Amino acid sequence: MAESLEERFEQWKARTLEPAIAKVPECADRTATVSGVPTDGLYLPEGHGNDAATEAYLVAQGFPGEFPFTRGVQPTMYRSRFWTMRQYAGFGDAEETNERYRFLLEQGQTGLSVAFDLPTQIGYDSDHALATGEVGKVGVAIDTLADMEILFDSIPLDKVSTSMTINSPAMVLLAMYIAVGEKQGVEASRLTGTIQNDMLKEYIARGTYIFPPGPSLRLTTNIFAYAAELMPRFNTISVSGYHIREAGSTAAQEVGFTLADGIAYIDAALSAGLDVDRFAPRMSFFFGAMTDLLEEVAKFRAARRLWARIVKERFDAKDPRSWMLRFHTQTCGATLTAQQVDNNVVRVAIQALAAVLGGTQSLHTNSRDEALGLPTEEAVQLALRTQQVIAHESGVAHTVDPLAGSYCIEKLTDQVETEAAAYIEKIDEMGGMVRAIEQHYPQNEIEQSSYRYQQQIERDQRIIVGVNRYATEVDVQPEILTVSEAATRRQIDRLSEVRGRRDSSEVTHTLTTLEEAARSDANLMPLIVDAVRAYASVGEICDALRRVFGEYEEHTM
């Protein structure tokens, strides 16, 4: 006779739960409700008296910390440790952003998330003609290692996890982070964090690309190989559905296109000779959280289950860590409104709650004023407090996957998974994600979804409070943070000063060596680290690669 669900549960506790608690004990303040009623770490369906029902449950949901990870990637989830509270921040020059980081850490933030300005994102120095008017405007300006040294001044990199939202020049900024660690006496092997390093979504939804897809995938897999040897604690990619969702996709499209991107990265790494179990455990993902709470919870659960099956069955990965979809969540800026900005506090709280109920590993909560400009210190503090209230006061961290078993949640989870899998199958039929991008398939699907959504708003079929319903004649506008021109001047002056004092012959040598290596199949990461140590700039390093790889130009269908 097959074992009952209760027997399987006892086996899971001995096999998975108890060893996890031995490493990271559960916290006593997360084992009872505010009324003092004890809460279980995990709840199971009752009345599973037949073998078929037990097997169906195990196949679809299982236990947290085990395949298919529907109920979470860790056995205890937040009962032992909260998600990382990682507020995305960056503006002006390195001095200003360093002040904001230190403020956030003092307020209880548990990880850093770096926003880079547009010139940095597309590989131009701050004094380039195309950077005029953009320096420090949507993120911090970083030109050389000198800027990164200031950015992380008095922030110990052996104690803080850092996420960097950078893609085309990801190798350069990762090299700078390594070099800053060295100057602090922190070896690369001890650095923790994530680099986004996701180029495919740039062609799909965001547009901050430099090189064509082929060279871009090479740079991505170069980071995989380098980090697999030297940075075992660092996540080498954050495959991003966030920007796909912000561009207007549905929940199923966000999951389908994001996981299809993940498949393309694994294929590229395997073609480069890497073993899947060497790099897949350090892959991570990045999703948006919209305001439709139940759909978002289902989306996160479906993404975990679908990815686990893909990596295990399609790529024959043997290490259970390779099957885990670990993800960061950001509340969706596209949902924020310039009208009645205080409503955004409510939207962000709902979105953050969805991310936590869905089992996120880290979270950024947008500030109420981001539809108008960069967030003020006051608004950022309130956004962080939103996470802290959910963590400490809501009780949702007391139980793993607390919405599991809801008729609605389980049906929505199945539906999102089915629709996302159909998108992946379609992309496979087209020859993979790169071919699908070239044929504008994901772009067209997202555009159509975005258009339908906007039509619904304009026809009052979808209500946006304060915009097309419950509007007021007068909106009170909050104080807006602006980036001073003084910061831009400081940035350009510092770049000039660095160029004047560095060893020019060493810079030329490292850049020439890098350009020559780019014409071969060598791993470029060690050479970029050498160039960064010589204080070569982001623009100079990217220009060396541009001369070999060229630049990507989008051709619309």
C-alpha cells in the first residue's frame, strides 16, 4: 500500500525540515498569532485518504524546499529568515548615492540595489556627447573604479549583499565591484549579491542594449564561467520579467517569456562547454508585482514549478539547487499614478504583500512619488517601512505558502503555468528566444497586451482610482527630488582628474589586450578586471568591444 500524505510529511520533516532548522532555527516570534494562537510552519490538505489524491498533491505542490518547489524554495521560508529588504537606489554622483545607501542601511534595509544612470547602462562616459542631460538622472553615474570606491565607501562588502541592475556593460560593473572588494580586503569568493546581466529582455522590452545578441550572450556566459570558479556566493544573472511586465505583458507572458530567456541562457552556456549544475544554482530571477494580489501570488508559484520541471527534465540537471527558481521582486512602477500620489502607498502595500505571499527571496518597494521623479528620503523610508510592517505585524511570515489549497489560488496557478508553457512551446517551435526576438514575436505579444489594457482604462472597463474614477479637482503634489547640475559637474571633473593621474600606458595595454581577445573565443572577464584595476573607464572598455562586436540596431517588422 502506498504511503499516506501524513507519512510523506514525516519523511520530509526528517529529510529536509530538521536539517534546515539545525542550520537556521525558526524564530519564536513567528510561531503564534497576535492573539497567542500557535501557528504551524506548514499546513497540508485534510482528508487525503486515497493514494491518487496524495500523489496528485505531491506532483503539483509537494513540500517547501523540495521539487517542484511550488510551495517555496526553503523549508521554513520566513519563519527562519525574512526576505532581503533591498531598496533600489541611485542618483546623481557616487557621493550622493553613498549617502542614500548609508541612510537606508541605518533604517533597517538588509541589502543594496544599485540603479545606474542611462549613460552607464549603455556604455558611455559622463563626458560623452550623448550623455549630455542624462548624467545621474535615473541612477548613479559610474565612469571608473574611482566612482565605485566612493559609492561603497564605509559599506563593508563582506557584510552587505549588493544587487546591480546593469546589463550591456555588466562585466565592467562586476569587475569594478570585485576591485572595490579587493581594496577592502574582501576576496571575490566572499562577495554576495546579484548582477542582472540579462540582455535578452533588453531586446524584448527595455532597449538599453549595446552589442548584437550573439556577442551579448557570449559576455553573459563568460560571467557564468568566471563566477563558477571564483565567486561561488554571487548570483551571475537575474533573468528579468519585471521589465517585460512593465512594458505591458500579462502575468502568463511575464512568466513564459522570462523562463524562455532563462532557457536561452542555459543553452548558450551549455554550448560554451559549461556544466548545467556548475552555473544553474547561481541563476536568479526578477519579477514585477502588480496590484491583482491573487493572480500575482499564483504567478510566483507557477513560475517556480515550471522552472523546476524545465531544468530537471529538459536539461537533466542533477543538483536540486539547479531546479530552484529564486527571485527578487519589485513592485510595479507602471501602476503608480501622478494623481493622488498617496494612493500609491496602498498599491505598493498590496503588491509587496503579493510578493511575500508568493515566496519572494528579496523585495523592493517603490516610493509613492516615483510617478513624478526620483524618490525623496522621506518617501523611501515609508516604502521600506511598508516591508517592515508586513514582516513584523501582518503574520503572513508565520506560515510557508499560506494561501496554498485555496480553490482560487490553485486554479490560477495551474492556469498561469499552462499559458506560460504554451508560450515557451511556441518559442521553441520558432527556434528559440533569439530567433523569436528577431521575428518580433514577444515584442508584438506584449504590445498587443499593453494596448488592450490601455483601451480598458480609457473605456472605464478597468478602474484606476484617482485617474478615471474618484478624481479630485486639486491634487496636492509632494516635494520632488532633483539632481543638481553640481553633481554632473563633479562627475565630469572627477573623470578628467582620474584620466590625468592614471598610468595611460597601462590603460592602453589593457584595452588593446581586451580588444584582441574579443576577436578570439577567450573569456573576457579577467581582462576586463585588469582594465578596471588600471582605471580604464566604462566607455573606453565598451568602445574596445564595440570595435569588435559592433552595435545592435533594431529592425521593426
